[in-house]
Amino acid sequence: MISFSIYVVDDEETITQGIIMALETRYRVEAFSTAEAAIHAIKDQPPDLVLLDIGLPGMDGIEALSKIKNLCPDILVIMVTAYEDLNTVISSMKLGAYDYVVKPIHMEALEVTIGNALETIRLRKEIEFFQERYLRENVPCFVGESDAIQDVMEFIGMVAKSPDTPILILGETGTGKELIANAIHYRSPNFKGGLMTMNCASIPKDLIESELFGYEKGAFSGASASGKKGLIEEAANGTLFLDEVGDLSLEAQAKLLRFLEDGEFYRVGGTKKLQIQTRVVSATNKDIDTMIQDGTFRKDLYFRLGVIKVKIPTLNERRDDIIPLAKRFLYEFSKKFNKEFTGISEETQGALMEHVWTGNIRELRNLIERGILIGRGPELNLRDIGMEEVNRGKVSEQAKDEISFTALPSTGIDLPSVQKSLERFYIEEALKIAGGNESKAARLLNINHHTFRYRRKKLGAG
Ligand SMILES: Nc1ncnc2c1ncn2[C@@H]1O[C@H](COP(=O)(O)OP(=O)(O)OP(=O)(O)O)[C@@H](O)[C@H]1O
Ligand SMILES: [Mg+2]
């Protein structure tokens, strides 16, 4: 059973004592005689509910209410007022109070009000629980173990809570922007409304407007006779995801901006003004700053869309995710192609770790898909993913003959550290010969420039 905690804020001790006695068998109750003391405690440990007297010495209840709502919007606040002053009651409701009770407090009535409030909290927690479960079950392929992606997930968990704030997802191609947009929707209160996605790049420019805003019957030739709702209407109280938003025409940008500013729009060919609440999440892999300079993207729209910006790190910046992702895709495609792959060979894992992923997760996914399709298993090896030539270049073959190795001592060696030293040694030698030019040095070692730079940085060579 969920155990709720309640803070009672009143300067009259007889009142706080009475409330504590009535409630303490069922809830954890703490009393404070000033708003300042209560707010201090809330910062440390937020309760589920606050019973807040309006006429307090020092900071009054109304000011305290707005502070509490700013600190923790989730806390429910019940105002306690000495007389039913309608104006005060209205202003506290506007500031987000859940309900109010009038002094002298009728304990049974108070208990009913508290019971209702806590039921609201219980339902809210239940929804959060199901949202989490839905997310786990429906976006099962989301892999994110690196600190970089964990930070992103924590951030979106926070910003998803406010249902109206537009969020702009930025990141290179294939970094998972679409999955992140999904995660935002399923973690937000808009979860109950629908998630509607429009790919601005794949819809012909002259259809974008009617897709987005809908149209009235007879709006244009070819329009359905009954008219049609647009995605904005379909996404009412939910999320509208505008993918590849950098591809919107300037005309569509102007209309979208108007909608974002006041939530109002007209269907194409319509005269009735419509108003809808939905959260707009957008994504792009384009460099919007450059587009703004070129005049192809409106700066004001950029600010509107990007009230909150989320930058998804590249796969190269989150290398801890490479192997878990590869294993996930191995599992996914083995099942899909009905093949029995049990794992990824050590050297293949090494090559995946060293590769520079310009196409990010999509590139990795495609590579594993191809490997499973053509490989025999049971392990995914270098040949399956087309990476074996890196290790067997002509120069290396020739060079191998020229390198002399010492015999293995009877006590053995620590091969991984020998490998590292050897690699560092040759990277430094190659840099010396190439006069510090990385491309030349990479060629001397028969590896590509990106791999060279990555290995050099990793080993701290040169
Ligand atoms: N964290 C992740 N876990 C598992 N799979 C992922 C993850 N992130 C992305 N993917 C997969 O990688 C592929 C590319 O992701 P997505 O389409 O979301 O990229 P994108 O950032 O929208 O790219 P683009 O800018 O090219 O549209 C998809 O198949 C997606 O399922
Ligand atoms: Mg995408």
C-alpha cells in the first residue's frame, strides 16, 4: 500500500495538534507553524499533500502556495481559510490549489477532502506505473547504457511532464531521434491522447498544410467530400511529432508558427477558428542555424519549437552502447531471419568498437542485419559484417614478415597490454615518420584516418 505524507502548516497549535491526532494513524503527518519552515522542509523532502493556512505570520498562505507549486508542481495543496472569502479562494484555485476547507475545521469533512486528494495522487501514480510499463513493453528495443544517453533519458523524463512545452530533438542522422520522440510521448501526461507523426520530408509540399490542419469539404480538387481532420486535431491532448521539421516550406512554417503562438488554426478552406491543445515535438538532423542564416528557416519558429532542446549524442560519443546495441540487433535479426546466432566474436566486437560510425545507430543496425542475413553463425564474425579486410590489408601482410617477435616466456605474457603497447608504439612511430600528419600516418599503418584518430586518442599516443 502507498503510504502518503502530509505537511500541516498553521500557526495555531491547537489546530495542528487536532489534525495530527485525527490523521496520524493513517498517514505520516508533520506540522509547521510558518510557511518558511514548511518550504524549507519541502525542499528536503516533498510530501504528497500540504494543508496550508492562508493567514500565516510572515509569508502568507497564497504566497507560500505559489512557491510550493513552483518547487514541486505535483504536490497537492488544500487551503485552510478562516472565513470563506471568495476572492482569496479563487486566487488560490488559480494558483493551483486542489481544494479548500473553512475554519473551524470539521474533521470528518477534512478527512473526505484529504481522501479525495490522495485518491487523485494514487491514480496519478498508477498511471505513471502503467506508462513506464507500456514504455518498457512497446519500445523494447531502446538500448541506452552509456552515461551520455542516460543523461538524455533523465532530462526527457523531466521535461516530458509538462504537457504543452514544445521540444526540439537535434542530432545527426540515425542517432535515434524518432525513438526519443516516442519516449517523450509515453512519459508525458499526453500519453492518454494520441501520438501523431508527420514526416515533413516525405509529404509533397502542397499537401503538408492539409495534412497538418485538415480541410473542409470542397477545399481543393481531389479533397474528400466530407472534409478531413488534420494531424493537429488527431493529436488533441496528445503529441504531434514533426519529423524532419527542417524540410517544411516557408509557407507551412508561417502557419505552424501561428498555431504554436495561440493554439489556433483554420482547416484549409475553412472559416471556423479551431483551438487545440497538443504538445509539438519536432526533430531534425539539419543545421538549423545555417538554415536561419540562409533564410530557409524562420528564426521565430525555431525559438517556438525549441523551448526545450534535446541534443542526442552521436554513437561515437557513446561507445559504451555499441556492443549492447549490436547484441540487441543480433537478437532481433536472428529471430527475424530464423537464424541461430548465439553471439558476436571477440575480434568482431573489437572492430565494432573501433569503427567510426558516421551513420550512427542506423549504420550499426544495417551492418548487423546484413551480417545475420549472410552469415552462418553461430557467432557473428568479421567476414559477415565485411570488416575483415581492415585486418588483412596488403601492407600489413608484407609488414608482418618484417616484424620480429620475441619468444613467449615460460611465465606467459599479458597479451592485452602487450597489444596496447605495440599499437601505441607503432602509432607514435608512424606519426614521427609522417611528420605529425595523421592521414599519412594512418596510411602507413593501413587503417583509415578516423580509426587512427580514435585509437590515438584512446591510447593517449603521440
Ligand atoms: N537507443 C536505441 N536502441 C535501439 N535501437 C535504436 C536506438 N536508437 C535508434 N535505434 C534504431 O536505429 C535506427 C535509427 O533511429 P531513428 O530512425 O530514430 O534515427 P533518427 O535520429 O530519426 O535519424 P534521421 O535523422 O536519419 O531520421 C532505427 O532503426 C531505430 O530503431
Ligand atoms: Mg528520423
